[in-house]
Amino acid sequence: MRNEKGMKPAAISRVRWSPAPARSGLFSRLAKAWEVLARNRLAVIGFTLISLGLLTSIFAPLLVTHDAYEINIADRLNPPTAEHWFGTDFMGRDTYTRLVFGTRTAFQVAIGAVLIGAFIGFPFGAISGYCGGHVDSALMRVNDALLAFPGRLLAIALVASMGGGLFSLYIAIGISAIPSNARIIRAVVLSQKERDYVEAARMVGESHFRILFREILPNCVAPLVVNLSLDFPRAILIESSLSFLGLGFPPPTPSWGLMLKEVTPFLELQPWACVFPGLAITLMILGFNLFGDGLRDVLDPRHYQSAGEKSDATA
């Protein structure tokens, strides 16, 4: 028996109850990436530390117990108590409160500086690697001139010339990150531009701009993401160093480096005061480094292959 379209009822049933399509390649890749990351305990610890720091910076006003700028000379240099969990500084301000707001300061500087270094360094290195020849030579000489200055020394010089403040830290730390970003992206583009898919794009008449930014750069995501994850702890450390030297945020801004600077003359009276900001810097840098190593493992295609083989073997 056939219907109006000439199909048997059995055929209609088979079409109607066909199994759902398998997950797309993107979801499968994300699932395998999560499996690789979850097996790396150090990466999970790093991700946890970063998440705690980020949540602390976002919800800082809800987590504090005192005013970060409230001065109480009568309670200066007190040890940790039930009222002041981490003690007080040389002006009687609550150390815990200032430490929490210092987390917001660290993330604010790190995010802005890393974005500046990436937006300038990545196109700089990509154009250099893709064009080659005289363009590559000229751009790399400029990059070598920036590399001739140590990163912290260059940041100190820029901040000293522009003055302290948030904008100066953005520019100083961001510019000091440009040479490393440019070198990494240049090396990746040099290896990618000789691939067959780039030659095929040239043969169909695609523009150089489209080939570079639509074809090559999406295949350079792995090293770029890993490098960005390692730029964050570097930015936090430079900001803390500049604040400790008196070139970062002016007092009384809550900053981990500035807190270390202010307590230095009173270490004999308050030795515990340097522990908490120093520990905060250490844990945040450790978290980003551990998570960066985990990202490198996740973004390595060999780990996807091994994860897929193990899943097939289990099935």
C-alpha cells in the first residue's frame, strides 16, 4: 500500500524515527579538551586559584569587613584578631579589606595591559611573518630594539616618564609585552603560510588580508592563548614591582605591591604584615602558570588523539 507520494508506510516510519545526529566536531573537541584538563590536577588547581581571584575582584565590596581607606591610629600595627582578620597596617587600616580590593587592582591592570600587548603585538608579528623580505626585516629590527630593554626596566622608564596611575601602567606593561607576543605569532605564521590551505586560498584569488586574518590566524590560536595566559602573571608581578618602588598607584590605593612597600619600615614590629600581600601575589602567579601549562596540554592535538584512542578503547 502506498500513499499519495508513492512511499510505503514502513519507509515513512524509518525516516521519522531515524536516530539523532552525532555531536558536532566543536562539541566533541570541547568534551575531549575538558577530559584532558580535568586529568591535569595542577591545571585544575590553577583554574581554581584564578577563579577565586576573579570572583574576589568582582564581589570585593561584598566580601570586606571595613572601609579600605578608614584610618584608626589607635589600632595601628595590630596582629590578626577577630575584628581584623589579617591585622592592621601602620595607619590602622584593615589589612584584609585592602588585600581584597588589591585583587581588583591587580586584575584591572593585568587585563588592560595584556589586551594592549596582544592587540599591538599579534598583528605586528603576523604581518612581519606573512610579508617576509624587507618588511619582515624592518619590523623585526624595531622588535629587537624593544627587546634590547629588559621588560621591567622598560616599564619603569615609561611609568617614570608618564607618571603613575592606571593609564600609565596599561601603556608601560602593555608595551613591554609587545616583543614577546610579536615573536611568537611571527614564528607560528611562518610555519603556517607554507601549508597547502594557504596556497589553495591564493589560487582562488583571496586577498592577502583575508588569507592572513581569516585563514592563517585562526590556526594560530593555541600558542596565542597559552602566551596570553602567561602574560597575566607577568603583568601582575610588574605592577606589584612598580607599586613597591613607588612608581605604580599612588597611596592610599589598595595594591599588593604598595602594601608591601608601606609595611617594609615596620617589619620588626609587624612581621606578619608582609605575609598576606606576598602570599596573594605568589598564589595568583602560581595559579596562572599552572593553568597556562594545562592549556598547553589541552591545545596540543596529540592529547586529543590520545584521549580519542582511550575513549574508543573503553567503548
